[in-house]
Amino acid sequence: MASERFIIVNNEQRSFTYQAGEKVNLALQAVKGVSPYTWSFMNLPAGLVGTKDGKISGVLNDAGYYSFSASANDAEGSSADCYYTFNIQPQGTAGKYVSNLASNLIEVPNRNIPVQYDINQVEKQQLQATNAVYSAIRVVNDAKSISE
């Protein structure tokens, strides 16, 4: 008999922000299933490695907004999936402003009227905006290095 559906948790945090070049070291956990759990990951960004015991480690060198999924299977064959994001900011002072700038690029029609957004659509718009800003920063940095 399969166990009750279990959930994946990591201190309720689903989004992580790092500076480019900073070391990543996370340990995901599953609850309400039958241990041991076996983990797998899809779309981990280049530079990161996921292990079967739910650990993610490595270094992300490229600034950007990355989404990936983690899946855990318990000893009785039940499984659960969870989606996470990494916001990797460029090194230097410009990086700390990128997330706020990208968030402000999403328009809210009338801030006085409560609006319910599809979170996946909002995250997709944030991803597009963030990547556009990071691309612009890379172009400026490339231009600086050429002129030097």
C-alpha cells in the first residue's frame, strides 16, 4: 500500500539569491513519506550537481534567473515534485539592483484593486525581465572590456 502523499520542504523557501561565483550548498528534505527517499533533479543550472540524497552543490558563474524541479520518491513508490528558482546576480554593485528592477518591469493595472495573478505567469514575466537586464549588463561589460 502506498504511503500518504508527502511534501518536499526546505524551510518553506522556494527561491534562492546568490552572487555569481558564490558557492551553493542546499539540502532538500521530504516529509510524510516512508524513508529512505531517492531524489532526482531536472534543469539544474550548469555548475550545480544534485545527489540522490537531496543535496545540491556547486558554483553558478553566469548571472540569470534559473528554474529547476526536484522530485523525491519514497520507499513505497510515492513521489512528489517541487519547483525552485535561483536568482544569480552579477558580481559587483550593479547586481543587487537587478532583482528590484526586473520586478518593477511587471505592470500592475490598478494598484488599488486587489488582483489575483497566476503565479506561474508572474514568474515567467520576472524571468524574462531579469534575463533582459542581465543581457544588457553583459553587453555593457563586454563593451568595457573591448575598449580597455
